[in-house]
Amino acid sequence: MKRVEEFEAFRKKLNDKIHEFGNVNTRRFFALDSAVYKDGSLDRKTKELMGLVSSMVLRCDDCITYHLIQCKRLETTLDEFMEAFNVALVLGGSIVIPHLRNAISTLEELQEKEGNENG
């Protein structure tokens, strides 16, 4: 199983556990997290790209992977990804570079998966 598939399976399994064990505050936070990314004055893709940049600056690899997947599902172009990566690099500095490498690797996997599904 590829890294993206493993990530999605792990995330779902553990999110289900969190919902099982969590209290009302945990569920409310998860609901807020979902609601924030819906279309509003900013479209969903813009919000996901903002989440991606924030995740890179905060150096959260799981968050980066999640937002890459969401952005790819929203048909984010390679140029749009690269502009977002550049914003993250400028905001976060050189400490972002290892996360940029991982993001590029994950993005390549997502593009490969997309090619296999379309080909």
C-alpha cells in the first residue's frame, strides 16, 4: 500500500477512535474544522491551499498530506501547488524545506495515482 493510502486508512481508523472516546468538545472541534473549509467568501480550494501553507509553516506532516489530498481532489494545478509551496517557504524559511520535499513526494504519488485511474 502506498503512503497516501496508508495515511488515509490510519487517519480514518484513529479519527473513528477519537470520536468514540471523545466528548462533546472534541466532536465540536472536529465539526468546526470541517465547517471552516466549506465554500464561503473564499472558495474551498483557496481555503485548502491556505491550510496547506499553514501546515507547512507549522511543520505538521500529517496536516500537509491531508491538505495535499484535499487540494488534489479540488483539481489544484501544479502551478497553484508551487505558488503555495513558495509562500510557505518564504513565510517559514529554510526549516520548511524538508517538508517541501515530503510534499513534492506525496504530490508525485497523488499524480501517479490519478494517472493510473485515468489511464
